[in-house]
Amino acid sequence: MKARVFVMLKTGVLDPQGAAVQHALGALGFEGVNEVRQGKVIELDLAEGTTEETIKEMCEKLLANTVIESYRVELL
């Protein structure tokens, strides 16, 4: 079983990496990029029978800093 976890900074949390990407895109001539938010994708190869609750626990304890980040799990 595989799961993909998408982690993003919550709305209102400053994203300096996203701002740097936005600036670089403008410097390369790509106009009209109003905002960039950068996140991470974590792909897990899990034993069959792993529950969504277990994956949520993984996110809450390690994969996402839930104070400033939100996450979404996609089962593959």
C-alpha cells in the first residue's frame, strides 16, 4: 500500500522559500505570478493493512509541524 502526504504552510504563515521562487520567476521574465507557496510531498510505502489513523499519527508526530503546516493524505 502506498500513501502520499502533501504538507503546506498554513495560510498566513510567511513562506520565504515561496517568495524566493516568486522573485526568481519574475527575474526570468515570467510575469503574472502573484504568489508562490512551497511545500513538500512525502511518499510512503506501507505494509498492507496500515490504517489511515496510523498515517494521520505519523503526520501529527513527525511529518508535519501542525502548528504552522497543514497536510493532506492521498492513498494510492
